[in-house]
Amino acid sequence: MSALDADTISHAIAALAFLGLLALVLVSWERGPIGGWLALACGATAAWALVATYSGWHGGDYERLTHIVEVLRSAGWLAFLLALLSLSRPGKDFMSGWGLVTAVVAVVCLVVLVADIAGRRAIEDVLPSLHIEVGILGRLILSVIGLLLVENLLRNTRPEHRWSIKFLCFGVGGLFAYDFFMYSEALLYHRVNPDLDAARGATNALIVPLIALSARRNPDWSIDIFVSRRVVFHSATLIGAGIYLLVMSGVGFYLREFGGQWGVVLQAMFLFAAILMLLLIVFSGTFRARMKDVISKNFFSYKYDYRDEWLRFIDTIASTEHGVGLPLRVMEGIANIVESPEGAIWVYENPTRFVPLASWNATVPEGAREADPSFGRWLELNQGVINLDQIETNPDGYGGIVVPDWLHQIRRAWLIVPLLHHDRLLGILLLGRSRAPRHVGREDYVLLTTVGRQAASYLAEQESARALAESQQFDEFNRRFAFVLHDIKNLVSQLSLILQNAQKHKNNPSFQEDMLETVKESVDKMNRLLVRLHQSGKETAATAKVALPLLLRKVVERSAQRNSNLSFDCDVDSIAVVADEERLGAVFAHLLDNALEAIDGRDGGRVAVRLSVRGGDAVIEFEDNGPGMDEDFVRNELFRPFRTTKKGGFGIGVYESREFVRELGGRMDVASEPGRGTRVQIWLPATATDGKSEQARHGFGAK
């Protein structure tokens, strides 16, 4: 590659780097004066690099323009440094002292610009006895002034604040130091070294990350630049790997040149071993932990990027891809913060008892463990992380807390994180030692305590969900049991009626036969109720057609013995619904019983049951002229479970009947008026059926 090509590529790199920095500054700039000067300096440097790149690419006489823009670049950085000095040492006395420096800078820049515009020959014509390059001398003076400003900026910054501007001083100081070296040699030899000039663009590009980091560390500049820790980590790893490979390549070259006949073999073996070692180092958890710790300490004002840490923690908690339980995800999410490879969780049951919940890559004692009451009380009141290393060296720092021996005996035990929910200790999380030696400070403790609270809320929510699921199972069982109990009540009423009539008709063979049939049906029904009770509330899907005229007539005939004022009117003989016949019969029987109870002991009481077809629906009506119900009770109480006006009733029959009708795709309407009776209508999707086959199955004919 020629010097011209190297010069073009070098300045092109600088142009891209400073254009990127300029864009970052402009996007993040909050219109502060320091940010404006920084943007101006970056823009001038980018312009100089672009002109130099264009000059090297196309050739031609662009050298004069490049020199002019270079002066503007130097002036921009000098103005930026002066602005920073005014920010660090405000006051009239300070600025008046640097007013002379500003004037000198302006004069030197003006002289250099005039010399660049006029050209070397014009200067020699005016000052023939001058044997010094004015442009080179002026640039050398500007570089010296730049170094002085950097030195004053570093010296005038308070020691506790120097960490925020040290990278800027290294970067801009390096820029002017390179200029000083190049123009010192040029002043001595009366020409600029082309190799130094070619490398100048790349060396200027190297200061871009340093300036970006300084801008991130100084909010007073009114620039909110975000520098990703991940990018810094990967960049540092890449640069380190490159340096390592270069050194190893040099060693390999030495082995090849001086290894004799074994040189090539030794070189191949050495390079293979070097690359293998590099891969082991790069993919080592300990190496990554050390690198992250070094970068956090030396490149950023805060140890953690809280946004990334929080998002990573939430992602770990929410991830259920591999079927890992929540306690394990909690341990992994918190342990990753301090690069810990292991952990364990205990649940706090009472002031002295801790029960193990889960462990992750750690061997912990089995079974519940006892602890001194002060241990749980301290964690609940102080809500802080316990460092087992510190408690051994400084026990008074934790108020005399007594840490259980079984925690100390766990191998690699390090940090105890309290899991607090609503300021109540839910449990503790023990973390094993970090993959790399790590100093734990206040920032670590605050972050661990915060994520411990969040993790405790997840664990408490899971426990609440589990308890709620169990409660719902009990509620479902209780609901099914209440429905079954209601059916049992009906069976008891039926058996009681048989027992009452047995004294009069016990010698009647027809009664005996009917009684045995009724008892048999009651036993069968009780067995079916027990089956329903063990079906976890899930009814099997009904697929059989039920002939409504035959089913209703059967229900009416069974109840006709109680009241002769019961009538049944049917307009159609071949209408059916798809349903469970037993449950549908129970619904009809319950509604008919309610109507009969309403007219019981009432003069002129009557109950009418009707079946008709309206559109595509079968309509079943139960109407009585009993006492009736008011509109408010029908609207607000009738269909609510465990609401009833009947003595000894459960208040779930009507509710269960309506729910079953709704399952069939129908509806139930109730019209009632106090003193005039009640009418209940059931609307069900109907279908036609073969009446003869249904009659034969039920054992009686249509009437």
C-alpha cells in the first residue's frame, strides 16, 4: 500500500469517527454552551478529515484547503478547552487571566491562515530573510497552547472530579502531543514527515471513544450520551484479543526464524496453543467477570447499567422455556448481577425456623433449620444484605446479629439477600462467591436489596396463586356438594312420602311393587350423585335426544299423587332436545315441586304444566296461583345461590336449574306477582324425534 493510500484511509477513518461523534453529540445535546463548543470542535475535525480524504483520493491542489481547515480544527478544540476552564473556575479574575491566551490563540490562528492562503513564496517575497516556515511554527505554537490548556484543566479540576475529565485530557492532550511531535520535526527538517502525516488521521480517530466517555461522565456539558457497557466490553475484548494475537504472531515469527529445521513446526504448535488459550480465556466466566468489574470501575460513573440489569433480571424471571421453576429463575436472575454461580433459598416460617425451598448449583443441608430470633428480626428491620466475609472480620458492623452456623458451614457461602414482601421477611437467598474476586460496596447492596424485594413479590404471588387454586378447588367441591345435597333432599322427601303411605298400604301388593321400584330408583340416583361428586365438577357432554313430552309426562305422573289439581297440556308429540335426561328431569321435577309447595294448603290452588313449540324452540311452562314473589326478589334474589324464602330450603335449586338450561343453549324466564302466582318458562333449542321408539323406551304411551 502506498503512502497516498495509507493517508487516504487514515483520514477517512477519522472522518467517519468524528462524524459519528458529531451525530451523537447533536442528538444528545441539550443546548448547553459546553455541548455547543464540543459539537463545533467535532464538526471542524470531521471537515478537516473529509477534505484530507478527498485530497488524497482525487489528488489535485487541495493541500492549501486542507491546511486552512486544519487550523479551524485546532481552534475548535482550543475554544472547547477554554470553555471547560471557564466552567471549572468561574469568575472575572480567572477569565481575565485567560483573555490574553484567547487573544494569542486568535492572533496565531489568523497568522497561520494568512500564511496558508498567501502561500510559501509570497511569505518569502515579503520576508526574504525569514528562514522559518510560518505555518509550521504557528501550528507548533497552537499545539503547545493546547497542551498547556489540557494541563491547566487537569490541575484546576478538583481531585474528586478528575475521574470525569481524565479521558478527555488523555484524548485531546494526545491530539496536541502528536501535532507537537510532528511539527517539531517539520520545523527542524523544513518539511512535514509524510508517514507521520498519513498516520495522523487514525491517531485522531482513537480519541473519539475517550471524548464520548467524558461527555457521558459530565452532565454539566448538557450532553446525555449513552455509552453501552456491552459495546465497551466487547470492544475491549476485541482489542485485547488483537493485541494478544499480534504478540503471539511476533513470538511465532521468532520461533520460525530461529528455530532451525523445527522452526515451522514450533511456529504452528505455538500458534495453535495460543489460539486455543485465547478461546479458553474469552469464554471463561471468571475472565468475563473480571473484565466487567474492571470496565465498570474505570470507564463508568456507576458500577451497573441499571436498565440492562433490570431488563435481564425480568427476562430471567419470566423465561419458562426449559420448564425451570420460579425459585430457580429467581436465584439465577439475582446471582447474575454479582457473577455468582450458585445459590439457595429458604422460606421464613417463624422467628426461629427456615425451610429450604430450592437450591441452584449448591449443596445445602436438608430439612428445616433453626436460627436465632435476632437473625430474622435484623433482616426484617434493617432490610439489608449480609456479607458473611465482613461479619467475620467486623461483627459489630451488623449490630451483633447471630448468623446460623449452618449458613457458615455451606461451602462458598458469601451474601445473604433478604426476600422482603410488604416489609415482611418472606425468606432469604444465599449467594455463593463470585467467579472472580469482587469488592462489594453500597451500590451492590442497594441493587441486591431492590431485586430481592421484586423477587419476593414474584414468589409471594406464586404462593397466592397456588393457595387461590386450592381454594377454588374447595369452592368447586362445595358447590357441587350443595347441588348434590339439594338432590338428596328431594330423594329424602320422596322416601319420606313412601314411608308415610307404608302404614296404610303396606299390605297392598301394588304399593309394595311401586315402593320397591321407587327405592331402587332412589339408590340408582344416589349412586349417580356420588359419581357426579367425584367428576371434579365436569359434566360429560350430552349427545342423546330426550323426548320432552314423554319426560314431562313421567315427571307429572310422579307428582300427581301429591295434588290432584295438577294438569299437563302438550301441543306436540314429537319434540326433543339434546341433553342429559336425568339432569333435565331433575330440573323439571324441582320446578314442579316448587309450584306444588306454593299452592300446598291453599284453597283453589292449581298447577299447570305446558309444552309447546315456538319457532325452533321448545317452551316448557310451570304455572301456579300461589302467593307469588315481588319483582325485586325475582330480579335480585331468586337466581342467587343460597337465597331462599322456603323453610329448610338450600336456595340453589333454581340457580342450578337456570345454569343447566344455559348450558343447553336455552334460557329461563320468571314472571311473578304477589297474590297472583308464578309462571316459569324454559326455552330450549328443539329437534324432532321418533315418538314411538321413545314411548317404548319409557314404558308408557302418549295420553
